[in-house]
Amino acid sequence: MDIDTVGGNDVVSYLDPELLHLPEVSSFELKPTTQIAEELFSQWLSQPDTSRLVKSLIRDAKAGLPINAHGISSSAGAGGGSNSLTNVSPPPLSPRSSCVSPRTSKQKISPFSLASTRKLATEPAQEAIPQFYFQHGRPPANELKEQCLSRINLLFNNNLDGLHIDEFKLVTREVCKLPSFFSSALFRRIDVECYGIVTSPMHVSVRTLVPMSFCFYRDAFLKYWAESSMLTMDMATQVFEILKQPNRRYLTKADFKPVLEELLATHPGLEFLQGTPEFQEKYAETVIYRIFYYINRSGNGRLTLRELKRSNLIFVMQQVDEEEEINKILRYFSYEHFYVIYCKFWELDTDHDYLLDRENLIRYGNHCLTYRIVDRIFSQVPKKFSSNVEGKMSYEDFVYFILAEEDKSSEPSLEYWFKCIDLDGNGVLTSSELQYFYEEQLHRMSCMSQEPVLFEDILCQIVDMISPEREGYITLHDLKRSKLSGNIFNILFNLNKFMAFESRDPFLIHQEREDPTLTEWDRFAHREYVRLSMEEDSEAASNGNVESWEESLEAPF
């Protein structure tokens, strides 16, 4: 059959060679030439279905109906007869897909066309995905690194013979932006060979007789700080990395000792302690215990980076470095607070073996505590003792106790006393547990000729203060939601504070309103420091010598 009889050369322009799916001809051989098109069209005409279609088109042409050059009937909407194209099924795309539905055939794409489409889509954009994960932290930007290097060069240029450990404070403060009392800890991280000097490589061989191996120490600092991820870390992470031991993911109490030692040696507010190394040691221990009491909420003695970041320790350390009066820093570092804690312990420790037993602790606060709560403390329910002596509390254990006792509004204190009251350890306080501890309070009030308050009334008062989510049970979450939770524990086992709460002492109310930023511990420590200092002054005046005191009989201050 001649091509011209069907539609002439115009039909060739409508042919898509890839849609014919002829296996005899490969895709790369298909070219937009008339010869190839005619050959393909001839092969298409040889198909049985094509022959039926062409005959149908000829019949329609003789009948005067319009002819669709694409081979698709356009007379579906026309008034048809038995000879119209509406009675003829549409032609298949290829002989192999004759049994496939038209919807499926439209969605199927030739592998050759798919490959070409993918190639066209990917060729314009050859963009590499930037690295977003760094095992050791994101490296510093070039601009930040250059600023750090310029400050380092300036410091070393002004010190031609290198920087000794006592001169390294400039690097710690000016370059690293850390508190100055971190210089020793940072220096030891860099001075791995313990030579005691960090030098500039451009001056070692000319200006000094220091061994050539020293010239690597300035470069070691650059490698440790400027060229590593330390430069891009936040300050909490920097402090954590400097203090922690290698291959550890937590800080211990011993890791803070170098920082406290340098603080004692350099801070002007602690200079008066340099002649009494035993009290320097106790001050450092007290600060560390206070840090772990408030920050190490798990109580396992392993301070994690997350706990450090959630605390205010870094901010307080910066304040300590800027403030010459150490007693203005109430959090952790106040010497007056240490003075109160240590003197309280010294008063109870009658044999001065730095250990307390039950009878010693029952004397605390003019016998304000009940025997039942003291027994719970010595059963080591709220905290396991660090003394390793049966029935004995160490100085560290006492620090935890006095902080919890004198500031029951803090979360560590609530957790401490909740464990004591929760006799069965099921995480809830019931009326029977509350009554067990209040019974001794009721007995003490009777012995002191005080008007007793029945437990039923006390229970109603506690429920009103706490408003527990679940009736009949008080959880730790309930206590943390209420601002009056500390009074509940005073009602149960501290008679003196219970009576003060019942009488609504106007002096205490005035104190709270005078400076609401102060905690219960801050107010207690201030009152006790004034009292203890007055007692010491009067005792020294009676002895006729302000500086004389007997260590074995009196508080050592």
C-alpha cells in the first residue's frame, strides 16, 4: 500500500518511533529522516490490526466522514452508524502491549525515554551536599580562626621568652574567654610533657636556651584550641572537655580540685586563707559538694555534660572571676556559707573525728528534728553515706543534709525528704506514712504543753496546700508544683519550724518580702554567720586576744 493513499508525507511527521516499540531497530539508529520513517511506517502497516484500521478509514472516507490522521476516531460524538469509528477499538501502541488497558499504556514509559529524561534532569545540577556531621565537632570558620591566631601572636610577641604557667592567664581570659582560674587546668591539657612553659616557635632557638622540643608547645595550643572544635564549642562544653579525664563522659568531684586550688591561690577574696591550708582544703571540698548537690541530680557522683549545661555553674564561675568580694557570690562559692556549714558540723562533731552518729545529728538545730526522721537519714535512704563507716555520717553527707534541711523549697531538698517519708518506696505518700512521722511531733507538742493539732486537721491542711492530682496520694510531682511543699516536711518532723509556720512569724515574713530573690538557704546562712561571728568576737574579747583560739575545744574560726 502506498503511503500517499492514506495521508501522504504529512503522516510521517506524526510518527513517534519510540512509541512503535519495534525490537528490530535500536533506539540510537532512529534518526529524523524520511527514509527511516517510511520503513517504520511500512512495518507498522504490515500488522494485522493496522490493516483493519486502514480498511476502516477507507470505508469512512468513501462514506464522506472526516479522517483522523492520528488513527484515533474523532467521530465519537457524531451521529454514527454501523460503519463509524466508535465501533472500532483504539489501536495498540505496539503489538506486545495489545492486551494492556489504555490507562496502563499511557503510564508506561520506554526505558530509553526514561533514561534520557533522567539524564536531562540531572545534568544541569551537579551540586554536592555540604557536610553536616562532624565526629569531633564543626571546625572553626577561617575568620574566627584568624582572629584567634592574631590574639595569640600578640600575646607571644609581647613575651619573647614564652609563657609560664602563671602567665598563661592572659591566654585563658583573652583568647579562650574562660575564667582565669581555669588556666592551670587548660595549661596541663597543652603542656603534656610537663615542661611548665609554652613558647613561641619563632623565638625559641634565638632568644632562649630552651630545648627545641619546646617550640611545639605553642603549636600544640593552636592545635588543641584554634584548629580543633574547641574554638566553636559553647563555654559549658569547653569547660567539660578541659576538666574531664580522657575516655570519660562525665566529671567527678576530683576533676574540680585543680580549679578550686587555683581559685584559692589567686582570688583576692580568699587571700586570707593562704596561711591555713587545712581550711583551704575544706573550703574547696564544700564548694564541690554544693555543686554536685544542686547539679548532679542523679546523685551518682558523675556530672554529665547535659547536667552542666542545664545549670548556672558557668555563669557563676564568670561572676567569681569578675567579683573581688567572694561573699557576694551566693551560689556555691560564698565563704560565709562555707563558714556556717563547717561551724555547724564542728559543733556537732564533739570528738572531732569528722564523723557524726545519730546522737550527734539529733542535737542539730536545738533538737528540732524527730528521732524517726534521723533514723531514716541514717538508713541512707535519701543518700548513701560516703564515710564507709557503719552508722557514721561524713562531712560530705552533712553538707547534703544541711542544704536540704535549711532550704526545703529547692528541688534537691524535695527529692531528699520525699525519699525519707516514702517508707515503702513506691513513689507516693499516703496518709498512713504522713501519720507515722507526725505522731512523734504530736507527742513532742504534748510534752512541751503545746496545744496539740490533730492529724485529721493536719491532713486537711496538707491536702489544701498541695492539691494533689490524685486523691489520697501525694507524688513528688505534686510537691514540686506547690510553693508550700517545704512547710509540709516541717510539719512532719521539724518542730521549731512547724511552730514558726503556725504562728506566722512576722520577722520571717518581712525577710521574705524584703528580698524575694534570696533563697531560704541564703537567709539562714546570713543569720547564722552573724550569730557565729558575734559569738566569736565576744569570746575573743573575753579571752583578751582576738587571734587566739584552741583548735581542740572551739570552732576553728
